[in-house]
Amino acid sequence: MLRHACCATPAAPRLLRHACGVYAARGRDTIGPAVDGGNETGALRLYEAHGMACHFAVDTWVVTVPTGTAAGPDGR
């Protein structure tokens, strides 16, 4: 049994199995949860422990632009 922050109780694995069952009952044969693989909560390990594998990965980059500046195209 996994003992990480996101799954410190057996509720997380049960919830995951329940969700998979609901989707299967609706005719789905695949699901694609979005998981932050760099997050230390253990979510990725939870999915892997239930037979799931990474299908594709995405790197997301963010830039914060300061507001309140009225710079024109020439930077002034």
C-alpha cells in the first residue's frame, strides 16, 4: 500500500478504482488523467501502481509580465 501525501489512506486507490469502473460502465476503454509528474505528492506513483503508464509528457513554461508599466514598442 502506498503511503505518500496524496494517498496516506487507502481512500485514494479505492477512489481511482471506482472512477475507472464508472468510466468503464460508460463504455470507455481508456482514461487519461493529467498528472504533474514532478509533484512530490505521490500521485504519479499511485497511477503507476494501478497499471497505468505515461502516454506522453508536456513541459509547461510560465512567464510573469509585470503590470503597471506603459512601455511602448521601443521599450520606453
